[in-house]
Amino acid sequence: MKVPKYLLLLTLMLLCQTSQPVAAASNSTSVKIAITPQPLEITSTTVPKFSGRIHTDQTQTLVSRQPLTIKVNDQRTRQTNPWMLRYQISAFKNGTHSLGNEVHLKIGPGLLTTSAPADYQAQSLNLLPGQTQELVQAQTQPDTSEYQVAADAITLEIPANAQAGQYQALQTITLLDVPNV
Amino acid sequence: MKATKLFGLGLASLMVFGFTASNVHAAGVVGTDATTTNVTIKDADTANLILKSTPSLFSFETSLNDTGSYTLAGTNKDNEQIVVYNDKSDQSWTVSAALTDNSLTATSGTYTVSTLSFNGGDAIGTGASNVVATNPTGATNSGTIGTDIEDLSITFSDPNGTLKSGDTLTGTINYTLNNVTDPA
């Protein structure tokens, strides 16, 4: 029996109605992601550097050859909380050998430089390895600030009988947004 | 003609004596009747299914992070809906979404998007996983049907850390309205 062509065509049309895209008048959405400036961030730091001849029979104090400089970018425009820097130093190690926990890192008070006058409280630190202390607390206008401790205000006390060598320690600086209470 | 005349007088009096006019008009009414008018909306013989509109803009905002991986919740501008017109209630449909090239662009380059999800669907997905609107059931599946946008989120990466503060990434989601079944 011969099937009429129009029946075949009709059957094909019905089959095609399943899961078929149909006309769309408006069919797109724009997606936009804005990368906004970090409202409060550390933009750069330097580390103190020490060198000297270690005397094995007495404690020695080394003076840094480089200042400690920390730049803070504060773009918080909706509130006026102070910000705070905290400082931590790890143990000084030469490979697997450590100078131990009797190393004292002393950091004198620094100066905060901003484009507008700012209130700040700079602290003197006397740190043992692993300790964290407050370095400075400041209340600034939205601006980039620079906190600097002069090289000669940073000293390192090495215990007696220390083994000579090249030692390294990790400096960790934490920036905190301090809520007003 | 007489009634018309009375009404005309009453109307003229109304401007001065309000209640008198009503009484005169009531006197001319000799009976009331009512005719109920029904308008029945039934399924059309045709099967019009139209994607009328979709949201104009999905916005996201973030600060930079050093991991290069971002997962963000977004906002739908003016709470716009996905709007479908359907004149046949037993006609099932879905709307699927697809982000062009599965990526976003900025002046610094192209950034791969791993998920762009809302309404339980993902514009990065395929098949059933990228469905972001589905027909309701029964009579509500007719006329103009709006679907809200919920749980809008995106995950993308910047593995080389090339994004900068102030950058804007843009992309386009395209929608397809699918006629899933048409039993008629």
C-alpha cells in the first residue's frame, strides 16, 4: 500500500515538534563583573638586613642596614575605622640550624607619612621569634600611607656562642581594620 | 419619549436638588433584568510559544585576590524576569541559557568561566543542566509567564593574575526557548 506523501510530511512535522527551539523575541543577558580596588591593603614592604662578625663568647647587637618600610593603601570611603599593622618574626635559621629563641629583634617607633595630617600611635617592639606585636595604629583619610622605621632604630641581639653562618627569618606583617567601639 | 423627558428634567434638577432627580428617574423604571456575560479563555488551536524578554544585566563585583579563583554572588538588575508567552496550556517548554564561549572578556584578556548558575541551571552546562526556566503545570501554563531569577552566582579564574583593580569583565548569556512536547 502506497502511503500518500502528505501523510509522511505530516508525520515528520509532528515528530519535529519535540524539543525544538522556537522563535525568541529577546534572548540575551549581559554579564558584567567589576573588579573594585581593595579598600585596605598593604602595597609594599621592605625587610631589615643585618650583617656582622659573630663573637661566640658574648652577646652581639647588630644594627640593620636597611629601614623597615610598609606602604598601606586605604580607600575605605564609607567609614573611618583606624587600621593597625602587626609584626611577627620567625626563628633565624641557617638550613636546619636555628639561632634559637633567645634572639631579640628590636624595632623603634617609626614615622607615618601621608598627604594629609593623620593620627597614629607608633610602638617600640622587642620581639622573640614567633611573637607578634602591634607596630602602629593609624587613622587616615583615603590615601596611601608610608610607615618607616629608620635602619639604625632596628637591632638584632644574637646570643653568645652562636654558630657563624647565613641566617634567614620570615617577617610577617598583618594589616587589620580596627572597628570603632 | 415621556421617560426621556422626565429624565431630562431630572438631570437639570440634579444640579440643584440632587435627591429629587433620583426620585424622578426611579419612577420611570418598571422592571430590571440582568444578563450574565461570560468570556471563556480556552487553549488556542495554534501553538504560539514566544520568549518575550530576559533580564538585561547580571552584575557582579569583587576585589582582587591572590588565588586567582573567584566565586561571586550576583544581582539581577531591576529584578527582571524570564518572560514566556504560551497560548496552549498543555504545551511544555523550557528555557536554556548559554554563556557565549563560556568565558568573559576584559582589556587584559579572556577569562574562563567554570559555572554561571541561576534557577538551578548552569549557563556553562549542556542539555538538562542549562535549563533556567520550565513551564508551570495546568492552566497557569498559559498567557504571559514570568520566572524570577534566583541564586545567581559565577565562578571564574584568573590563573596568571592579569586582572587589575578597575577592570571590567563582560560576557553575554544567550537563551533558547525549547518546545519540549506538543501533544495536540
